[in-house]
Amino acid sequence: MKIIVLFLAIVMLPAVYAVGADFYVTDVAPKQVTPGETTTLNITLKNLGSEYAAYLRAILDPDSKSPIRAVGPSKKYLTRADVAQASYEYFGLVLQAAEIMLQYPVCVDENASVGTYSVPLKLIWEDAVRKEQNQTVYFGITLYGAPALNIASVSTLPSRIYADSEFNLSTKIENTGTYKARAIEARLIFLKEFTGERTAFIGTLEKDKTSAATYNLKVSKDAASKAYDFSLQTSYLDESGVRKIIEKNFEVYVSERGKVDLEIAGVTTSPTKLYPGKDFALSAQVENVGKQDAKAVKVQLAAMKEFTGERTSFLGSLKQDDTSTAIFDLTVAKDAEPGSYDVEMQISYLDELGMEHFEKKHFGLAVAEAPKTVPYAWIGAGAVILLSLVYLIKRRRSE
């Protein structure tokens, strides 16, 4: 009996309807945005209440708790047309079951973390008896990050590369996107004129960070002097764990080998005047004015009877535009005649291919006439005579 009474009581309850206007968000576009993005937010509202709403206004995120910021006024009057406008005019009623669209130019906080946010939209209107009503509705927006890997710079060590030589190629990769890239693998693609390493593993690269991938390569001896096309194929995992691949192109230039040109930049002696029978130091400055480096540089003086002593000096490597000094300790022969002598200097070196070369250079050395000296016997006799004269003068004065 109690069950029947309870059933009749439920059946006889009056139907309950929403009192007044009642708004729902039926659509939002776009639903996904990225940090720092500027876009137009389209919000579709529907009045599912029992009454109309007049003078409907909307305020986007009134307390600024979400990463979405309105560009322009955040408070808007609405119309029943497709586009809502920022205005304070009355645009009519929003009837029951009517849909209206609200458009907001917005920007997304560039420092916001990825994830889903609940964004509030406060609605204010007047009901049928001109009483103000308000309601806050919410919609979800997802912030997703997108890595963007770019080549920030490309460099080689050495800076000039030649055929039949090894070098290191360094590519600096920068993440200019809005989210980190994970498990980065940078694969180098090059032509048959090059051999060497092709793959480098970088790992995780946060946004606004850079990392370098370095490869040891060799140029074929048959490679021509020109620019060669290279590609860097970078694969990574995005925020969803999906592996993506991007490819960037750049060029590497193979230079033409110039010649080594070693010249005498200057010759000095210490002392500056050379006399027969005297020792002196010879300094010869050697400068590389060529287009490639010289290695194992050795300087030798040709044998001459007028000059004896050390004839070989080792300078080691001599880079382009560098200067080094070869020093020799020599002696002028006692029987050397005064005058100018032509000295031959031979320079040997290895080029960058390891081939040995020889060059001959010439410079002059002047030997001066030995200064005349008074014999020691005459000096002694003069001293005796002078002392005798002094003795006689003192004796006469004493007498």
C-alpha cells in the first residue's frame, strides 16, 4: 500500500522547468591554442531557459584566472546576429532556444604551461520584469606546445676545408617553439664527395634553448672547389609522444688549395757591423704570404768559406700570414775580404697534403775592414819613455 501511495505522489508532482533565461555554451572554436598565440575565439551560447533575456552582456574571464586575455574590451553587448559587437546599444531579445555567437580577439599567455584550462564567461542580462540577472558559464581550452627546431648556425673546424682533408662540422639547433622536443636525433645527409659520421643524438631540448651536433667528416681528394648541398634531418617526439621529422638545408664550401709562398721578410745581425775573425748572430725572418699553411719548415744556409758556424734552423709550422725567425750563430773568417757577400738560403717544408717542397732565397751580408790597431810593443815602449820623462822632471825640480 505504501509503495502505491509513493508512486502516485511521484506521478502527481508538477513538471519542473528552469525559471528565467538559462545559458549554455554549445560550441567553442578553436578548442586548442598555443602559448603566445593570437586568435579569434568564437563562443556559441544558447538560451535553454523558460524566458527571454534582454540587454545581454558578457565579460570574458573577469578575474583573469585563465591564460586567455581579451584583445580589446572584455565586456560586450550581444545580438541575435552571427557576430557580436562591442557596443552599448540595445540589440533586441535573446528568446528561448535562441543561439547567439560571441567573438573575442584573444591572445594566450606565452608563459602558460600546456594543459586544459576552464575559462569563465560571466553573462549579465535583464529579465521580463527588468530585474538584472547574471550567470557564469565555463568552457574548456587546451594549451598545447609545438616544438620548432631550426638551424641556428653551421660552422667547420678548420674554417677553410680542402679536398682530401678532414674537418669537424658543427650544427647548432635551436628550439623556437612553445614546447620541448624529446629524443632528438639529428641525421646528416651529404653527397658522395664526403664521408664520415652521419648521426648525432641530442636528447631533450627545451623551448628557447640551443644544442650543438658535431660530425667528423672527410672530403674526397677528387672533390672540386665549390659549394655542396647538405641537409640536416631532425626527428623528435612532440608533447603527444608522436615522432616527427623536419629537414633543413645548408651549404658547405670546399676551397681551392693555394700555394705556399715563403719569403724573407727581413735580415739582421748582432752586432750590426761584421769584421773578419768576429762572431755574430744572424736573424732571418721568414713570412708565409701564400694561401695555405706550411709544415715542418726548415731553413739552411749554403756553405761559404767566409762564414762558418751553425747553418740549420727549424721553424715548425708556419700558417698563412704568419712570420717566424731563423737564428744562426756564425763567425766571419779571419781571411775574409771586406765587401758584400751573397748568401743562399734554402727553405724546405711540407704542404697540407704532406708533399715536400724546396725554395731558394738570397740576401746579402757586408763585411767591414778591420779597424787598425797600434802594436802592443809600441804601446809598451811609449809607456816606458813617458815614465822616464816624468822621473827626470821630478828629479830636476828636487835639485
